[in-house]
Amino acid sequence: MVLVALRMAGLLAVAAGEGPCDIYDAGQTPCVAAHSMTRALYGAYSGPLYCLSKTTSGATEYLDVGVLSPGGVANTTAHDAFCAGADCIVYRIYDQSPQGNHLGIEHGAPNLAPPRNIQDLGVNFSDPRSKASLGGRPIYAAFFAGAATEPQPFTGQGYSNRTATKTAQGDAPQTVYAVVGGRHYNGLCCFDYGNAENVTDGKAGPLAAGAMEAVYFGSSYAPRGPGSGTGPWVGADLEAGIYEGASNGASSPSLPLIDFRVGMVKGDSGNHYAIKTGDAQGGGLTTVYEGPRPRGYEVMKKQGGIILGIGGDNSPWAGGIFYEGVMTSGFASNATDAAVMANIVAAQYK
């Protein structure tokens, strides 16, 4: 009880052997999705982080990449051995939460406009920017190459779970964060992680305002207020628009280019949301905006699907780098946000 009380008071940022989802659990906003290419997000997690696939001589092989120890860093020695001399892709990113909301390669849906209706590609490791380190150990990220323009047709890279369970739906509260590369981005749609349209009977749900609530990073859908610059920004993709404030006329200065950026979007019930950002290598979170939602989004219509690297309608043109991300049930407290940020910094991304 003392440990929880101190953490919630902001007096204890990181306890030995705990991950972000332990902190969210203690704050009574448990993780309902926890995806990471780099590390365990619970102190006791010892399962797989992601699944690799490769095809050699016409046969496809798979390897689950786990952690070196419970609560630890990815076992990239196994990754390197499996991928030696082969072209590997990420076939699946596992959900570490009890919900099992794993991310697979996005399939598209027949009721979406081309090229959004076709299956995406998996990310690979051909770009050296997919490599980094965590706590002094080598790691791999999910590197989304992106497009220079929005050509038709185009097959991008993206992941989703369109039938996720226990994620926020309707106007239910949630918190989402993602650790992304802060230097690789573009102005195309949409490098997102978070809550998006689901799929029922093979068809994507309505693409209505408020159907999504996801972290966005890039320079698309620029805020129009004075001093906003040319991006990049951390924003909230709410479907039908990406926002950094109460309207698309908000002022939101461009963010400095850093190696590892944290983006956080928190959606509460009752016309209230918040956007925060910070440097995963040091310091705390900065509040980009907190207050009422934009007009037309006062009552959210979240569908509870999960996306990564694409828009809710499988718009596949964005570039980005994904390291880890979490979705919770409930609107986390500021003290919980701060403790999670301290945990990310303590992990030592480099």
C-alpha cells in the first residue's frame, strides 16, 4: 500500500522489476494491449515479443522472439541467427496483456477504397534505422518505410487487430502511448498506434468522426494556428481529422527532432482529452493540450480495433519507427503518466 501511495503521489517513479503495465495496474487503469519490439512491459512477462517469418526454398518458417529474462530485453541473438542470409519480416507483434490482442499484418477490407482494400506488407530490417539499443543491448524496431507521395496503387506496411477485446468502445475512457523514432516521418497518412475501426463480417466499421482515438506522429494534417511550423507533431487521430488541440486551428509548435519520442493520447468520457509528449531518453512529459474535444467529437464512437503504422481506413503511406506502445482501460492520472514516462527513460533507449 505504501509503494502504490508513493507512486501515485509522484514520489516514486520506478521500482525495480516493474514495467509500464505494472504501473498502470497500480493506477487502476490496466493495460488491455501491450505491444513491444524491444522489451517486456510487465516485470514478470517472459513470453514472446514478436514473431518473425522467412521464406527459403519455397518453405515459410517462423520464430517467436522472446526476452532474455522475465521483464527483460528482446533476445536479438535468436533474431539474428534466424534471419542470417534471409529476408525476414515481422509476422506478428504479441500483446503482453491478458487480453491477447496480438497485431497481425493488416488485411484490408473490401468496402475500403483502393489501395486500402488490400493486404499490407510486413516490416523488414533492411534499413539500418531499424536497429537501436536498450539498456546497452541491441534491439530491433518495426521500421515503416512510407511513401514519397500517395501513388495509386501502393502497398504499404501496417498491422492491426480488428477484433480486439476489452479495448475502449464508444465514449469509454482510455490511455494510449507509443515510443517512436523521432526523426523518421512524413506528411502522409498516417503513422498511428491506438484505437480504430473494427471489422465485422469481413467489412470495416463506419469511418465516422470519433471512430478512432490513436497516437499520431508526423507532419500530416498540420495545425493551422500561428507558430505551428512544419512539423513533426504528436497528435490525436480521431478519424476525419488529426488534432493537436480543440480544433484544427490550434497553435502547436513543431517538435524538435530527437531519436526517441514518446507520444500519449488520453481520452476521457464526457468531452475531455489530453495529448502529451516527451523525450524517451530523458526528462518528463509535456502537455500539448488538455481540454474539450474538437467540435463533432464531443461524444466519441470508438470501435475498439487496434492499428499500427496505418490510418483507421488502412491508409498505408506514412513512414515511422515503432518501439513499444500500450492501450489501457481508463483515463490514467497525471501521476501515473509521470511514473510510466520515468520507466521508459529508465529503460535506456539509445
